[in-house]
Amino acid sequence: MRKLATILLLLLFAISEKSNACTTAVISGKAAPDGRSMIWKLRDTDDLENSFRYFNDGKYSYIGLVNSKDTEGVNVWGGSNRAGFAIMNSASYNVNVGDTTSLKDMEGVFMKLALQTCASLQDLEELLDTYPKPRGLAAHFGVIDAHGGAAFYEVNNQTWTKFDANNDPNGYVLRTNYSETGTPDEGYGFIRRQTAEKIFAEAKKQNRLSYQTIVQEFTRCFYHPVFGLDYRNKYESGNFDTEFVASDDFLTRHSSASSIIVQGVKKGESPDMSTIWAQVGFPETCVAIPLWVRGGDNLPLLVQYDDMIKNSPLNSYALRWKKEAYPIGRSDGYHYLKITELINKDKTGYVQRIEQMEKDVFFLTEEKLEMWRKELPNPFSISVFYDTLDRKVGDFYGEE
């Protein structure tokens, strides 16, 4: 019985590891059409209810992605601060192998500290050097700053290694859930990494590696590299036999809770005007909304925690639509996506409808940024724009 209990615990741990996985990228300005560096995190976690919060509890104020139930904001899972420093992470499952340290899963605490105290990649490196060991960390931290810095840091309990996107031939660095510095052929996300490498290379070749492409094409990618099949093309053409597909190896799958992109600033621009593109809910059913630290604590109501529903409203909307896309609630039903709810020949799928909605959001945002990059807005002007987005996006979901 004791042996059986041990096996069950190991299985549960493995399941937990796989569900706390992410697909991430750091993109240097030289790879982006507008010359602005970016970080991207497609978040997989058991905590499907997410919100965004404004914090003013450190040297720098910042906006961070949090679990809605974390009402104190102890852990931050990606964000940007007033100095233009931005950070996110993905878990690594092939480092600290054989390490018996009990301290672990401190990534959210570490990123909060980094946002509170760091203004540059150099600041982060100093923090890593002085952070108490063993760190309780097993992750890749993707970072950009207002000086054009863009890099991944593979971090374990004892060491760290930098992968500079500015020095990479592609101009970007990708990570899923295994480290280049870890034990070879262990970890998770090898198939997702193949997908990411393919779609990034194609977008770079076409000079389309922008936040719009990441939001609409990467976080809602239906390509499977093992089969060499793009399910979006298949289902939009109406050439299919079943409405369901196994989605575990898609970039976005049942465990995907949210996505965050931070688009940095160019030289001469105010660092607190880095743009956070927030998909606070399941990315395939969630509209992306822009946020700026310069706007202060008056974030759009849609992405803020609401005491009445114990979640952010936009996350709740996205989860409601997600249930239609994953209608099999029993046992292993979460493996199977009813893809026709998201994309179909009639263009009535949730993804197709959201894409049209987001084009308006992108247009309105670019219109504002064109003005604000010439003359800095005050927080009230940003707040007024947030109100517009709240109404527009809220009405979109309210049509159902």
C-alpha cells in the first residue's frame, strides 16, 4: 500500500507539472517591424481565474498578472513597471534534478520583487547574484527594459545563464518547459516548441513579428507539427469529419489561463508607456486589452478583480465561452476541443468574431499611441480610453 501511495503521489506531481506550463518568447527590437522589443507569455496553470493589478508597493510602481484568488498580490506572473522593465516566466522541468531542496515554486514571488526593484537587465542580474540560495527557482525569466535590453535567463537553485535576444541570429529566443542548460531530453513542451519555432520563423521572414500577430495568430494557433496539419485551414474550409480534436499539443489548450505581451519603448520614449497587451482569460475566447503603467491604478474594470464575482469580468466572460469549446465535462473530456465553436466555415466561431472585434481595439489603440508618443498623456486621458474599451468590449460579450 505504501508503494502504491508513493506511485500515486508521483503521478499527481507529474500531472501538476504538466498543467503549470507555458509557451514564452523574448523578441528584440531588431526582429520587430517597429523596432520595439517584446516579451510574450502564454500561461498554462491550474489557476484559470486571472486578473491584472496595479501595485505601488516598491521602488517602482507596476502592473502585474495575478491569480484572482491571490487577493494580496503575493505572486505576480508577468508585468511591467514604471521604469520600462518587464518580466515573465515559464517553468523548467529539467533543472535542479536530484536537488533535495524543499524550497520551490518561488517564481511569482521573485518576479514581484524584480518589478518592485529593477529598472534594467543589469539590475535583474545583480538581483540574481544576491538572491539567497537555494533560490527555490526552476524557470526561464524573459525580460526587456527601456534601453533595448531583451533576454532570457535560465535560472535554477544555484546558477543562472543569460540568452541575449539581441545577439541571437533570429532576434528572438523561445522557451517552453525545458532548459538548454538542464538535463537533455527531459522536461515538457517539445512539441509546442516546434510549433513556436515554425510560426516565429515564418512571421520573421514576412516582417510580421508584431504584437497583433502574436495576439491573433500565435495565441490562437491550431497547428500541430507532428501531423504537419493546420486545423484552422481544415475547419474553415469545412473539410472535416468530426467537430472535436485533441488539443493537448496546441500552444493554447485547456490549461491555458491567459496571455500577456509587453511591447517596450524606443529610445526617447517614456518608459512608463510600455504597452501591456492583456488577454486576462482563455486566449481563444478573450479579447486583448492594452494597459499602461502611466495610467495609474484606474485599470479597465474588465481586467480588475471584482469582489462580487471573485474574479475579473473579462476572465469570467472568456471562461463562459470556453465551456462551449470544451463541453465534455466528465473524466478526460478536457483533452477534446470542439473546434467548430472557435472556427468554422460560416465565420461565426468565437475566435473569428473576436478577431474582428480586436481589429477595432488595435486601430483605436494605435491612434492613441500615435498622439501619446508625441505628447505624453496624463493618467486621466488614459482612464478615459479605458472607459471606452470597457464599454466596447463589455457590449461585445453582452451580445450573447
